[in-house]
Amino acid sequence: MTNVVLKLGDDISTDIIYPGRFMATVLPTETPQYAFADHTEFNARLKKGEIPAGSVIVAGKNFGCGSSREQAASCLKGPDLVVVAKHFARIFLQNSINLGLRTVICPEIEAEEGDELEITADKVINKTKGKSFDIVPLPKARQAIIDAGGLIPYTRQRVLEGKK
Amino acid sequence: MGMTMVEKILARATGQAAVKAGDVVEPKVDLAMSHENAALVLNQFLEIYKGTGLEAKVWDPSKIAIIFDHRVPAESSKTATNQKKVREFVAAQGITKFHDIRGDEGGICHQILPENGYVRPGYVVVGTDSHTTSHGALGAFAFGIGATEMASVWALGSVLNVEVPGTIKVVAKGKFPAYVLPKDLILYLIGKISAEGANFKVIEYHGEAIEKMDTSGRLTICNMSVEAGATSGIVPPDAETRRYLKEVAGVRETVAVFGPDPDAVYDQEIEIDVSKLEPQIACPHTVDNVKPIGEVAGKPIQQIVIGSCTNGRLDDIEVAAKMLKGKKVARSVRMLVFPASGRIFREAMAKGYITTLMEAGALVANSGCGPCLGVHQGALGDGETALSTTNRNFKGRMGNPNSEVYLCSPAVAAASALTGVITDPRGDR
Ligand code: SF4
């Protein structure tokens, strides 16, 4: 069980998730401090550690559109947030899969801040609203990266196999 | 069943006779580009080798390009230190296509790649930058990836798990009216299909207007295809591609050109008559909030930007110089010009454009991304409005969430510089 901590609309760009002016900071260990930096209230709560791991950000269509900056995924992976969106922009989705940020494609999702959610293998159940919504599964090829624990271990394996 | 451009390229890059949209493939990479974010790629690359006992060596140092452009010269000690680490890595690995902060060979990555002949028709090009879509202008399949994905490419020489994208065919017919430019065509298209209209798809460009367009215009169109969500834009290579590679990029060998099969299958076809097009403006804060200029003309602006990988080339600077010759930039506005590469800067100087622009009151700054991404030069003040030939107007993009950015062609930017308000370059109508 988890709660919605932030509710956003459509077309949330990587400039909103991780503003360009912080791009000199690249390491996944350092990026979380700038997550939603211009969303000052949310950013302050995040930095104070008031947002529990596993909390959910709910968004509309085309979440993560814009830049390929991986900081936009690593800044949410650090505090272990989950993004449930109607759908995602391509590069952001791939970055999330590569880094192990949990992203859930849920085209019909209805949820407000504070709602209690349960995310199963194929559904997002909104306990507060008493409704459930289907999840669109990731293609198998992508799931393989998640199962390996992210792209780095996946590629490491490949590199080792190549040397055999 | 016939193949689209991207299907043909991916079939070749995977050594298969044919692939079709939806197949999952692992294409070999012909060119892998990064900019300052190579610092992060480098970090992830070393992670891959951790604990393996193997030496971290890139798969092919001649196929990696690294260009410093986003924050040049460095705006902070952090950036400078990252750039230093990348320089050391480049030297240690023997990476040859490295463009440092220099006036002779530096510039914006999406300009440096084409003008040096690094991209050829049929190539698979990946870049840790979303506007890598630009290179479809030369008939390559070019797309943006994240830093960890790039680290994996540096190790393996291929991109894992690429789903062959479906293709949208855009046919641009007719001739452009005066003061209507390729930028107006791409803004119009994005407005029509929306910021997610081409998500996970490739846009293939055809028609008389594209055939007659030079490579610079094609770069503008492919560059901004990502603003419609596209994985890439692509123009079938032709005689113009050959001309550009020979005359501009200095490529000596004759390059093979090819098109899609006549019976290729497309997800969607869109026809646009460019002869009916007006100058277009993308209004804050999404690139698909596009309006014909008549609806926003008269809006006061405080900063004009001509530059970026979208419209910072010689023809863009020429348009502005010709319109500003002997005139003055309005006192209420500051005009910033960022030539897309050192080479373009020098060519613009030789042609007198730089003098013309500076005499008119424009400030010409060093080649690089500049204000396009709002980390460095040209940030906006609270409540200010910019009109820019760049490609994104997201909230905060020019360094301040309390400001607004409108996007336009170089002709609209130049006409508006003279008045201080958004102005139709075609005159009073
Ligand atoms: S000019 Fe702007 S869009 Fe182009 S590469 Fe630089 S930051 Fe990106």
C-alpha cells in the first residue's frame, strides 16, 4: 500500500522534473536534491525526507517529454518514487527502465493527492476511490532489463559472455 | 511487403534481409555521440566493468564523437571539472572525433556531426541528446538515448532491444512563400499532430518542398521532429545529400543514396501544402501550442535569440543580417546571436553578416548552446518574454520558470527585433 504524493497533468517535461540549470550535476547520488526543483513545496518535502520510499507520482500523457537527460530519471530513482502515468515519452521511459525507476503505464488512471493505491502486476487499485485500472505491460525485451536489475548489470553480463 | 527508411536501415544494421515495425532488434551503431554528459556516460561505463576483472575499453574509438557545447566556456567549476575528466578519457581511449572548446572546430554537436561528414546515409546514429533526430536529414536513423544506454553502446557497439518503430509519412507539397521557412513547416506539423503525436514513431519526409529544401532546412525539420515525440525524423537521401556531403562536409567518396520501397507500409500519411503556410509561432509553455503569427503579433518581447541546433546556421544568420542591414534593434529588446559552430561563425564574418548584426545592435556570442537550455548565458528575468529560433519553450527552459518563451523562424525573429514586438516578416497584412 502506498500514497499519491504528487498529482501532475499532461506533457510534464524533463525541464520540470529536472531543470536544465542543474545539469552540471550528473551523479545519481547527487541528483535527487533537484527533483522538481521549481515545484518548491514538493522539493522541500523530498529533501526533508518527508516522502516515504515507494510513494507515487501520478501524471497524465507524455510524462518525461523533452530532453534525454538521465538526471530526470535518476532524481526520482534516488528517493525510490514510483511514477504512474497515462503514458511516457520514449527516452524517459527507456532511461527509467535502464536505471530501475519504477514506471507504470496506466492509461485510465484516476487518482488525487493523498489517495491510497495498491499496485499489482496488472492493475493499479485506488483504494480511496474504490476503483481499479489496468496496467499496460512493458514489452518483453524491456522487461528483461528490469529482471536483470537494470541496464548496467545486464550489459555487464553481456560483456562477460563476450569474453568467454 | 516493402520497407520504410527505418526498416531498411535496421535490416542492414542487424544483417537481416528484412525487419518490420514491432520487431525487437539489436542494431550495430555507426556513430555514438555525446556532449558534456559524456561525464555521466563515463561514470556508468566504468560501473559496467566493475568487478569483472576486464579492462574498460570502448568498442571502437573511431565511432565515438564527443563535442563540448552545452556549457562552453564552462560556467562553473563543476562543469569545468567534468569537461576535464572527459578530455582525459578521450585521450586514454584514443577517441578521434573529439571537438573541444575551440574557434576552429568547435560548435553545437548537431552541427559538428553533419559539417564534418561524420553522418552518412543509412547509418545508425545514437546520441545522448534528444535532438539527435537532426541527423535524419542526411538519411540516417538517428535517435536520442540516455547516458546509461550510451555506456552500454560504448561497451558493446550496439543498442540493445530496439523496437523497430512504425513510420508516419509526411508529404510536404508546393513552394514556400517569401518569409515562410522550414521552421514554419515543422512548427505547423507539431501543432497539428501534438507533442505526443509521433511518440515511438519515425517521421519520414517527402514531397516537392522537401526535395527542393537544402540540408540546413532538413536539419531544422528533423531536429524538431522529437518535439512531436518522434524517435527520429528522416529524409530519404538524394542529390542534395550528396552535394552537402561533398561540398560542405568534404566527403570524397560518393555516397550511396536510397529511398523507402514504393510499397512500404506507413502508420499514417499527412499532406501539407507549404504554399498556403504562414509564419508560425509556438506559444508558451508547450511546443505544440502553435498559432499562425496573426494571432500573436504585437506581443512585446525583451529578448530575441537566433541560434541553436535548430536555426543557428549560415542561412539563418543570413536571413537576419539581410533584414537588419542598416537598421537598429529596438531599444526595448536585446538580441542575442549564437552561430551554431565556429565554422559558421567564421563564414558569417567573412560574408559581413556579423558586422551587420552588431552594427544593428545585436550581441553575437560564442558558438554553443547558449540560452537554449538556460544554464549559461542569456537567462530571462522574472516576467520577461523571449522570442527564439530554438526548439523548446518549456516552462523554465531559458533558466527562469517565471518567464515565457515563444518559438519562431529566423525571419520572424529578425522582423521582431526591429520593433520589440512579435512582428510578421511579410509586412502589414
Ligand atoms: S542548442 Fe539547445 S537543443 Fe540544441 S543541442 Fe544545444 S541545448 Fe540541445
